Amino acid sequence: MENIAPKPIPLKHVAIEGGFWAERQRVNRERTIPAIYRKLEETGRIKAWSGIRTHEMPRERSVVHMFWDSDTGKWLESVAYSLATHPDPELKSIADELIDAIEGAQQGDGYLNTYFPLLDPAGKWANLRDWHELYNAGHLIEGAVAYFQATGERKMLEVLRRFADCIDATFGAEEGKLRGYPGHPEIELALVKLYRETGEERYLELARYFVDERGRAPHYFDLEAAKRGESREDFWAQTYRYCQAHAPLREQTEANGHAVRACYLYAGIADIALETGDEELLTLSRRLWDDLTQRQMYLHGGVGPSHSNEGFTFAYDMPTETAYAETCAAIALAFWAQRMFHLDPDSRYIDIMERAIYNGSLSGLSLDGVGFFYANPLAAYPGVNPMGRWSGILDSGHFRRVDWFFCPCCPPNISRLIASIGEYSYSQQGSRIYVQLYHENSVTLAIGGQSLRLEQVTEYPWDGAIAFQVNAEQPLSFELALRIPDWCGEFAVSLNGVRQAVSVEKGYALVSREWTDGDRLELLLAMPVERVLPHREIRQVAGQVALQRGPLIYCLEEADNGPRLANVCIPSTAKLEAVFDGELFGGVAVIDGEALRIEPSPENSALYRFHSREQVAESAFRFRAIPYYLWANREPGEMRVWLRSC
């Protein structure tokens, strides 16, 4: 195999016109992107940009205003990805008007922010630990790069280059610069994107500086706090573990702190390791990855069990009803996973990416595209709300999606992920093409200077049959690397109707030959219903099982199964059957099977009772499980992923 790192196939080269993701992208274009923009307008985020010139911004101090700009950046990024595959003059006109306002808000030295110029000019760069200037910058940079790649227009890119130059002139180890770094990481991965697009080495070096300076003594957050007349003890979190700055990064051994900050930071570290060949950062990335995915990750790809720090606690701590598992954290994990693959080509990273996308991320968006979750628990009961008004909850006491949040980071994040899903679908390493995500699409790429179009036809994730059609003007030699997911125990590969014996390397079935126009390759992934068992140290779900089929985690909802789901038990001998229901949620595969509801008699109202004096009722019923990402799209009720086993 060529001694080069694999790279993702660019978004513009992947056409998604049918199947699962085409529908999700349609809803994103028609409903989610416009709904988010309306909220950006209603809350003043759009007007804030022009307000820098007109001095019309409300003169109130609010911590929310400090990270308004990130919401704009992510929305623009989502728009860019959508325009790249589905041009829309009206949407582009709205985006261009916003870009004009952003350009007009930029100060002479390149500084760009809607809060500090009007509300706190003396506060610029004064509190990197808690305020979000560098985090905002990162999301604006990502939006700028995506918009240039989608449209070829440079205005937004040049605005953010000037801001990046301002940041580079402000921070660093050189004399006269501030030796600071962001309390909320994100700019690190954004600077690498900017470097890749522009070729400007300073941006890569600045990203590496932010990584290497983090957590060093004397601690910058202590120094800046002293300048403000504060001390370390005044920090609400009481520990710099919250922002992954308790020790130099190269010395850290476990994922900790705020989960979104952590995964954005780890994604940036992987990017820097890939670009610089830094073996120590590669080792660090693997170490942190193994800790997070083997000791601190939920079944649905969610991370961060705790509300108090929006993040990690300790190994195998996996509460279900109070699980935080922020939508943004699952998305950031998917970002990191893709980068880890390109740093260290192995399907285990893409398996986690797929898990996080289909389950912990997609659950953050309603089927109609206008409702959002902040937290994604694995069980929900009336009155149990892990994070108050931010999570989305109705007055009835049921956990429900809402149309916006006090801190609305998740809505534009899930929107940009869905719009860019094509970029997560394939990677290329010379003449080897890695197929990462299975869904209906066509991809166009070049092999040895020749053009190739590969069509993928499938009903995945509902079915494990995937067909690839080769379209090439002349015979072409290349290798297809087909990911065999970790949930798949058996698979078969056929070429033009003939079964093939294939080798498997790091989770990929390899098919290498000289291909001709019209060749048809078929992959069949066995997709039985699986009972998933938890690690023995996960005390909260000991003795329970979860249901999975293909990449999807399933759950029981009260709408199908009645109340008191905690009393439902799945017998180990029960037959579980996958059935496609064309009427439910527009067509989904559900799991049906026999279960027991085991509970004391309802006639006895005592809080506790003696088993020897009372019969425990066992009633058999036929249960139905739906894909977890679809829960809370019907009438409010209970939900449960982990079920008693009997």
C-alpha cells in the first residue's frame, strides 16, 4: 500500500440523492437550517454583527452573548455544506448578506467579535479560561473554510484569515505575546483546516502552540485571574481538569472534564499529529482514545455522564436516566474518530464514528427537523430531567425536544453534521478506496489520473445488502476496502454474481483488481438482532441487556409498550425479530419479541412489601423496540434502552 495517509473524499464528490441520508438532508435544508436562522434573528445574533458598526447592540452583560458568534459560524458552515451539494440562490443570498455584516464588524487589527467591542472593550483577551473569544474564532474559521470550498468566494475566508493573523500576533511563546490558550478548545482543529486550505504554516504552528502550552506551569489561567484580582479558588469548577488544562497535554492519561471541549481538543491533537508526524502526539491520541471508548463511552456513542461539569466523571460511570451525553459531545466524538482513522487507519475508529452519528448525534434532532435535545439519556420517566431548562422538557414532566436553548450550541452542530455526511463516507489512500459509511450515493474520484464513478445502492441501515456499480471509461486498477463493522459477525462478497474469497485487514475486506465499466460488487452484512451486554463494572445496568441491529441502538417507548418499562424483562430464550414497518416514522425497521412485565400487585399500596407474603405477577406481552434516535417523536411517555434480562 502507498506510504501516504488516507484522506477523506471531499464533500462535493459525493452525491446523495436517495436513501436514509438523502431524506435527513432534505429535512435539514428545508426545515432545520431555516429554523435555526430564524432563532439567530429572534435572539439578536444576526443583528449583533451590523450592530458593531451602528452601535445598536443591546448594552447588557450576559455570558450567553460571549459565545453568540459560534452559533453564527456553525450555521454558516451548515449552509456551506448544503450549498456544496444542493445550490440554493435564496439561501446563498441570506448567507452573503450575513458575511457582509461580519466583514463590516471586523476591527482594524483583524479582531472579530460581537460582544467585547461594544460591551467590554477592556475585557478583550482578559479571561481566556471562561470567555469564548478563541472558541468563537474557531467556529467562524470553520464556517469560512467551508463556505470558500462550497462557493469559491473568498470574502469570508479573507476576513477570518485576518482574524487568525490577529490571534497569531497576540498569542505565542515569543517575547511580547500572551502565553495563553483557550479555556474552550476548538480553534486548534479550525486552524489546521485553515492551514490546509491556505498553505500558511503559521496557522499550523499556532495550533501546535495552543496544544503544547496547555497546562504548563506557571499556569496561565492563574496568571490572568490574578490580573483580574481573582484567585484559582474563585474558579467555579475548582479544577482545571474541567478544561483539560490540569497538566501538560502530553502527560495526560485519561479523558476528563467537559466532554465537548475534550473531544474538540483531541480532534485537534490528532490533526496536528497527522500534519507534523509527531509520534508523541500520536501516542497521546491513542491513549486518550482507548480510555474514552473503552471506559467512558455510552452504548449510543454518547460521552459525559455528568450534568455538573457537562462531562466525564470516572471509568464505567454510566447512569441512564440522568445521563448528560450532550448532542455536541457525540458529534465531536465523531469528528475525532474520523481524524483518528486518517492518523491510524483502522476500522475501529469508524465503528465508533458510525455509532456516535446514528445514535448519540441523530437523537438530538426531531424527525421533523425543528426540535432539539441537548442531553440524550438512555432512560426517560416523567419528572426525571437531568439538566433543567437546557435539556428540553414539557410542563407535563416528560423529557421532550424543544426549538432552542439558552445555550444553543447543539442545533447548528447537528445541522452541520447532517449536511456534511458525505465527507464521512469515503477515504482514499492512493489507489485504495475505503468505504466508511454505507448509504445510497455516488462518489466521483480520480485513480492514477483517470476518473472513476462508484455508485452505492442500499437500504442501509435497515438492510445489510450493499451493491457497488463501477463506472469507468477504461479498465482501471484499484482496491476497494469495505468496512466490516464490529457488530457484523458474518459477511459475504460477490463480484458480478460470483462469490469471492477476500482478506480482511484492520477491519476492511479488500477487493483488488482491474475493474471495468459495469462491474458490480455486492457486500452482504449479516444484520441479526443482538443482545448487548454491559461491562461488569458498569453498575447502573448490571444484569440488563440492550438491543442492537446493525449500527442502530434500539429502545422501548411507552407508546408501544405501555408504562412501567423498568419492570419489563426480556427472557434469554425469547425470539427477537426485525420487521420493517413502512407506516411508522416514514418507514423503519423495528424489533418485535416476547417479554415479561414482572411487578408486585397494584392492590398493595405499601412502599415496600415482603415477598413471602405477596405474589409477584408475571404477565407476558409482545414488545416493540424502535431505533433510539427516533424516540420522543410521538406522544410523551417513558423510554428505556437497557432492559432487565431473565
